[in-house]
Amino acid sequence: MRGTWRMLLIFLCCMHSVPLTAQSATDAIGFWKTEDPKERFVTSIMVVYAYDDLLYGRIIVSYAEDDGRLLETWHHPQQRIETIGSRVHLLSTDIIWGLRRDGSRWKQGHVLDIRTGKRYGCDIWVEDDRLVLRGRLGPFGVRQIFLRATAQDMPVGIPFPSPDYFIPSPPEP
């Protein structure tokens, strides 16, 4: 009996030291980046933020996709989304909006494909410290993976803004 208690105590101590992989829905809130798959330079940084219990995402720093040079930041947006009628500034518009918390995931939101102007349904969750966005059209879907952004990913002299700074601005239909 004494050995059983000792084994139970050792088991509990070991379990306590093992990090659990379950994620909370708030883990998606923060700063995420995309990278060039071959050269590994950053191509964009996005803020994911909550507002009135819904989740939104907006690109805040844009880098050239061919060589990683800085194009613009949310301080002075210039690029416009040419594929939607209102031609809004890319860095002033949420490209992800309206997701609702469902356990450890955010579901039933929308994502804008800025290259085509098309809107898709989407879900978001964090898996292995990566943000997974699953865009879907009916039963079909495509995943986009985002990596956590660090201060080194930001342009020199520009710190991360507070996620509380942002107010939703989804694209007009």
C-alpha cells in the first residue's frame, strides 16, 4: 500500500510539471506574422483583438512579399484594397471579423481575401503556439498559419500598439 501512494505521488508531481496543450480562446489575441516560405523574412504583421466579445484581425505592418522591405505601417496607411468597391486602406480595415468564442476556438466569422475581394467564413484557434485560420466555402476549407510576432519583427523604432487601441472596421459589403 505504501508503494502505491509513493507511485501516485510521483505520478502527480510529474503531471504537474508537464505543460498542458489545451489553449484558451484568448490565446489568439495578440500579434501574428506571415513569413516568406523560402527566405523566412516577414511579409506582414497582424493584430488580433477582441471587441464586444467578437474577434477581429487587421494587418498593421506590411512588407514587400518579394524581398521583405518595409512598405507601410498602420500609422500612415497607403495601400488600398483594389478588389473591393470602396477601395479602403489595407492597414485601416479588418480582414478578419465577427468571430464568436466557442471554447478554445473562435468560430463563425469572416475573412477577406484581399487579392480577390471575396469573403469567406472562417474559424480561428491556436495550435502549438501558431494561429490557425481556416477559411471555408461550404464544406471546403483552406488553412493559413500565422507565427507569433516578436518585437524584432517590427520596424525599427515602432513598438507594438495596444490591442485595445483598435476599433472594428470590417470591409463594406
